[in-house]
Amino acid sequence: MFFHAHPDDEALLTAGTMAMLAAEGHRVVLVVATAGERGLAEMRPGEALGETRMKELYASAAALGCARVECLGYGDSGLSPKGGIAEERPDNAFIDADTEKAATALADILREERADLLSIYDPAGGYGHPDHVQVHRVGRRAAEIAGTEIVLEATVNRDPLVKLLKAAGKVYRFPPEFDVRTFESAYSSSETITHRVNVRRYARQKRAAMEAHASQATGGDTDRTLAVMLKVPGPLYRLVFGTEWFVRRDLPPGARLRHPFDRWPK
Ligand SMILES: [Zn+2]
């Protein structure tokens, strides 16, 4: 089971691993906390953004081979202009949710599916979106309640990424609002990562998942990661998206695994 904050997070962080597990015959379930209704707005007339983004999520999940998609139904907490918690947010914002209640709802699905594995985020929530931090808290607790054995924190190995983005910046013009420096303290450093999953074979599915989230990739002036990533030239794209990274905290530092279900010591 892969737990994400908003539709499109699965495409950016774990799509290759999801497609790989589905291709191996595992039942892959995708759960989002919110419908992402405070994302970029480029709507068809008469349609709410949350509805559009859920449709996109179903299309992405289908491309990846997911067996089931669920939304916990919390409100997208949004981001303040400075990147912190937004002052104006919906009554049922995920960030204000009772952790125990949300975790119980997620644990119910974990139990129903008899899930072997739950994928969440690192404690910092990657780049720090409050809903992503909440995914960590709620996910941890849900795994405790349901007794899920393997908990993986989906992350990005920031070391090669920062190096690569700096090099790419010399030949490729990133949008001015895309600041490479934000990656220097986000996600995880190389030595803390326990899983490096080679997903190069699933690049096609991963790209299809990203393209399914059209409302987030085509909306006007945007600093959304997805819009930037879809513009990344082919070779760089394969390099950046050929691997997905996870941290499993119950393993000793120095554990180096290649598959979510690998055991350590090998
Ligand atoms: Zn998100």
C-alpha cells in the first residue's frame, strides 16, 4: 500500500516501484489523504478541481497497474505563499486532522488488504509540505495499529540530484521560481537511504502516470515540481527517474537493499 498526500505525489515519488510490484504480481493499493483540491486550477467549466484531480489519479493508477484507489477525504491544507502552513484552510484540512482518527481509517484499509508493506514519507515530509509531514505521522501510527511489518519512507537521494540540477542549470534554463537550493536541505542524504530501487524498466509507466496529472502540468505560471519535471530533457529524465529511494528505519544504518521486499542481512 502506497500512502500519499495529494494526487500526483505518487507519480513523482513511487510510480516506478508501484509499476514494478504490480508487474511482479503484487496487489498494489494507492491511498491519498486529500483530493488535492488546492493545487493548480485549470478546470473544465462546471468541474471542481478535486474531482478533476481524482480522475487524473485513477488514470495514473491504471497506468501503474494499481488494483485499488482510495481517498481518505481530508481537505488539501494548501501552502502559504512562503511555503509553510496556510492560514486559510478548509475545516477538514488534513493538517488539522486528529492523527489517531486518520490513522485508524488508514489502518482499516491496511487490515482489509492484509498489506505486507506501507509506503509513507520521511519525517520532514520531503520538501516540507505540511500535508506530507502529516502523511508521515498518520502513516507511522496506522502501521502500528494494523501491525504492518514493513514501513518504507519514500524519499529522494538529494546528493546526486543537487549535483545534477546544478550541472543541468548551466545548459538548461529552469523557471526562475525553481530554486535548486531548496533541494540542499530537503529529502534525504545518500547515507541514510536503505533502498535504491532500479525502475528504469518502468520509465514508460512512470511518465504515463505523470502525464495523467495534466491539470498540474499545464496550469499557467507554476512552480510545481511536476510541470518542471515533464520539461526535463530525455537523458536527464532517465537519469533522475531511473531510481526510486526509500528509508526503512528499523534497519541498521548501512543497509543497502534493491527491492522493497529484500531482507537484511541478505
Ligand atoms: Zn503533495
